[in-house]
Amino acid sequence: MDPSINGQLQLDLGKIEIAPEVIEVIAYMATSEINGVTDLRSGLVGDLVERLGRKSSGRGVKVDITEKEATVDVYIIVEYGYPIPDVAHKVQENVSNSIQNMTGLNVTQVNVHIVDVQLKQEKKVVPVIEDVHRVR
């Protein structure tokens, strides 16, 4: 028997409640671990909500929790040159596994929305100037 309901675990000692924001953080971290993902962005609706004064808790992540399941939407920016379908599939697997392993919730869907492609940023090479001590 699975004791989880709505992200809560009912045990003999009491209940353990997992806030939706925790699921969002797990999804954010799991998405950020994937090579080819440069950032997460809340998308057009999330940007509009933030401009209207409401704070978005999961930057680039939306979570819907029902009885014993979770549906996750992530909005990502992919680095140019990475195969988008491969990156998206890896995000789906990592988010699903991370949430299931950490919370026990069954993840029914991980929807990946590609909102932008970013060019590789060249790393600036700063020349090292050695201090030369001269004796006069």
C-alpha cells in the first residue's frame, strides 16, 4: 500500500507534506544538470505574471500535483549545436527519476518546452600580467 496522497505521506507518527515548490526546485536542479541546457525561463505567461507583481516560485518550471502523481512542465534554453530532441529526452528522464526518487510521487509527464536557443558564449581570456620587481 502506497501511503502518499497529494504529496503527503501519511504515517503512524503523522504526515509528511511535500510543498509544490519543493518539486519545482527538484525539477529545476535536475534540468540544470543536463548538458546542452543553458538556462530555464518561465516563458511568456510566467514573464507576464511576474510583471503583474506576482512572484513565480519555479523559474521555468510548472508543477501540477494530483492524488499520487505529478505533471511537470519545464521551459528551457538549449545551447546551439546540441541536438534538441536528445537534450529534451534527457531532461525528461532526469526530472522524472529525480522527483520519483526523492519524493515517491509518480511522474506521469515531463513536458519540455524549448523557448530559445543560445549561442555558445566564448570565454574571455584575460592575460595574466606578472608583477616584475626590478631593482634600481
